[in-house]
Amino acid sequence: MTDDQRSGCPINLTLEVVGDKWSLLVIRDMMFGNRRHFRELLTKSEEGISSNILADRLKTLLDQGIITRDDDPSHKQKGIYSLTEQGIELLPILAQMSGWGFKYLPVSEELGIRAKLLSEGGPKMWAEFMDELRETHLGAKRRRKAGPSVGERLQAAYERAVAKKGKR
Amino acid sequence: MTDDQRSGCPINLTLEVVGDKWSLLVIRDMMFGNRRHFRELLTKSEEGISSNILADRLKTLLDQGIITRDDDPSHKQKGIYSLTEQGIELLPILAQMSGWGFKYLPVSEELGIRAKLLSEGGPKMWAEFMDELRETHLGAKRRRKAGPSVGERLQAAYERAVAKKGKR
DNA sequence: TCAAACCACTTGTATATTGCAACTAGTTGC
DNA sequence: GCAACTAGTTGCAATATACAAGTGGTTTGA
């Protein structure tokens, strides 16, 4: 990867950082699937990323300040990847992509349910979810709201959709 | 380009359609720079796309229903590319990317000014701009608002920034 | 204590995509 | 009729990606 940029346009610069077919999927899995280890990201992704590509993307995202890596105290070889504030703020981009894809592309039922909820929830729900991510990834204190978190609600809806599909 | 998809996830599907380094830049130029012809897109882009890549991306975007192509009555060889409703609705994704890039990446002053305005304007401004795009690209009738359009305001701000830079 | 499983990657190689420059085939304006 | 303009295409080199196998080390459990 070279350092020279094509232009100073914000959209172009953003695309140079996350405008490939894998980076945003890794971020997505960290956000919505709470994958924090290399092995989790490698084996639990829907799309089947290869290990060399994953290693390369994690390195780039580290260099860009979108994620950080810490040693896992429970296992000398494990690393824990966390989103930075900059990474967490990619959520609105993912949410908009998710909404657009849900509206116009052949999304599967069980994977579309989260997109639907996130789209209906709008910016307010996104902000709440970002606060939850700040808690899990940055250790930020958060004023607890009543009822299940956004993350829990999305996960529960997904599991209901999977169960429903299995019954058919 | 093959037809098989990696997964039915809306984010993944969106990335498979516009998740490369050029497609969204072409859309950006059509939206914000009002480039409608092949030659305009080719020569007036900040980043310098090559003609084979541009031809390929326009074909893909046509296939995907994001743009349409009509013959230009003034010139037998010219085609006019227009955004479809599906293409126009990519604006919020571009706006979010623009805002994120403006906040975190080394954006140039004259190209950042539009990002700043768009970010400050928020979803309400985006909706207004999308209405303007529906007028120019889809021929939709629109209730005129008082004062300059969003497109005009963005363009004027950009030109002021360029003029200011030139004086230094 | 030792083998099997697990961990985060790296390496090698085939294939696909991209970037660059030149070229084609036709149209328009003077 | 010719120069400039139009939308692309072609050939080739450089780069990125995909897939399978391997590396060096750690943990688990009998």
C-alpha cells in the first residue's frame, strides 16, 4: 500500500482508507458481531475472508487509527482488537449502506432484519448504539437506559429470524 | 464480473456493488459536479480515472440500475448519463463518508468546504439536495424554494474557497 | 509430561483487477 | 476536407486478491 493520495476530497480519502471489499466487513463484524480476536473474525464471518487478507486489513486499520490491539491477559498469543472513536464513528456509514442495500438489493431475510431495525431506528438509535460501543470498546461509562440495549435488540431480532427460517 | 455473491448481508451486497475505489467517485461527480458525459467524467475528475475503468464502471452502474444512459440529441455520439432514484439515494452514504473524511483525514481546504456544509446541514439538507437531483436527473417537478438551491450553495462555497486559496 | 488442539499470523502461487498509453471508429465545426 | 472532438476498446505491465499450506509458539487435558 502506497502513501500517495489521489486527491484531498473527503469522499476520496475515505474510500482510500475503507473503500475496498473487506475493511468495512471487518468493522461490521466487530460492531454487530462483537468479534474481537483474529480467529473469530476469520472463522465467524459470513463471507469467508482469507487469513492473509484479514491480517493485512487489520494492519491497515491499526495504522489508520480505526482500531487498536491489546494483548489478551488470558492467553499470551491472543490479541484483542477494539474500535477507536474514529472507528465507532464509521457506524453511520455502515447504517446508511445497510439501509440502501436492504431497499435495493436481494438481501436475505435473516440478515436483513437488523438493517430494517437500524434503518427504522434512524440517527437516534445509531447514536445510542455508538454509546454502547464506546462502553465495550473504549471502556467509557454510560448512563444505563431501561430495557435491552440496541445491540441486544438487534441480536435478538436476528436470532428470531434464524429460528423462524429453521422451522420452514 | 461474476454474479455469485459472498453473502446476503445488506452491507456486503452494497459493497459488492459500489465498494471499489471508483464507482462512488463517479456518482459523486455526477451529483456534485453535474458531470453527465463520458468525457466530462473522464477529464474533469480530481483523481484522474482512466478511460477503460470509467467505461467499465459506467457499464456496471447501468446494469445495477444506479444510472441510465440516453442519447444526446445535440451530438450523435454523446450519451447523457443520469442518476436513477436508486442512485440518488446513495447521497446519504456519500454525505456520511464526506463527514467522516472531513473529521478524520487530511482533507484539502477547498474540497473540504462542501463536506463541512453538508455535514452541518444534516439529513434535512440532504433530502433537499436529493429533491434537486430528482429534478435535474429524473425531470421531476419540484416546488421551488426561496433563495439559492443546495447545489448552488455548495458550488458557491467551493468557488469562494478556490478564490481565497488563489489569493495566497 | 506429552500430544492434540488452538493461536496469530506468514508464505507461495495462481488468478483477477487495475493503471497506463495507444488506438479505433465515428461525428462535428469551420 | 481536415482538425478537433466523441465514446469508448485493446494490449500489456503492475498490483491486489484468493486459496492452501506452513510456521512458531501456547494452552488444555489425560
